[in-house]
Amino acid sequence: MKARLGLVLAVLLAGGWLAWRSHRASLVESRLSVRDFVAGINAVQPDLKLVVAKVELVKAMSGESAKSVLGFDLGTTKASLTVPARVHYAVDLTAPDPVAFRYDRPSRVLVAEFPEPAVQAVEVLFQDKRFVVEPGWGRLKERSGKALEEAMERGVYASVKKDAEAPAALSAVREKARPVLARFLEGYLQRAGLLRVEGGVEAVSVRFKDEPAPALGRRQD
């Protein structure tokens, strides 16, 4: 009898505990709501740039790391990193009257002077990088190589941008952009019926600011 009574009490207690737990769970409610919004716009500035050239390159860097403990040489870890990059060059057309035009009547050449091309954006394609490490004899490849990799990656963007802004690079971009801009303007003149017609423009010559003015005049037959 006592055993049966104990079993009944145990069942009642278990049922009561489960009911209390279920009731407690229904009393506790948690909601999470996240909203995103623009906190404020300080200013909207006009920014009109015409991309005139795109350069794709592979940047290569190398580095080494020496380490010693209590005067005991653990060797020098050497590493190399190669990563593709893409540089975009553009001319800034934001200023009022950014392009100056001059028409030379004897030669019928329209000279268009554009702002100097400049680096508009640099893309570093780290997803396609290649990293090779040669750890020192007493070094761990994972640790010493990782430190070198991170150090070199931090310098890739600035190094690519510096190379892209070198005078030789900008000179090459000007020569690539010159015929592109000339065709761009000639297209408008062609549609307007002003290109290579009687009394119209025979050709378009593109130059950039700070370049010496071209020698124009009547053509020699």
C-alpha cells in the first residue's frame, strides 16, 4: 500500500513539475528586432569622373623575418607574395567647363584639353593571391609565415597606388586615353554632321593640362 501511494505521489509531483515548467516557459518571452537606417547625410557633392583607362597587374612582394632566443639563432623565415590588382584611371569633369576647346581653322583641327588622368580606384584581388613561405630551420611555418603574410598584405594597396601614380605610369595612361577621348568626341561630331564635311572639323586632337600646346597650322601639301 505504501509503495503504491509513493508511486502515485511521485507521478503527481512529476506532473506538477512539468506543468510548472511549461507555465513558466509561457511567461518568459523574448523578442529581437533590428532596424537599420541612415543616421544622417552630411553633404552630397557632385562627382563626375570619366574612366579612361584600366590597368591590370600582378604585384609581387618579398620579405624575411629573423628570430633568436637568448642569443640562439632560430633561423630566418623568407616569404613571397604575389597578388593581382586592377587600377582605374579617370579624368575629373566635376569642375565648371572642365574641358577647354580650341578650333584651328587652317588645319580644321579641334583641340580638346582635358584634365590630367589620375588614379580613381585601386582593386587588390586578395582572393587570387599566392603566398609561398620558407621557414627558418627552428621556426614554425604557420606562425612566422602568417606574420609575414599579414605584414606584406598591409602594404600592397599603398605600393600599387604609388606605382600607379609614378610619372612613367601616368604618361602611358595619357597615351592610351588620348585616342579613346578623340573617338568619343568624334562620335558626337559625326552624329551632328560636323565631322569631315565641307567647312567642318577634319580631326580631333586631345591634349591634357600642363602638356605643351601642339604646333598647329596650315598643312604642308
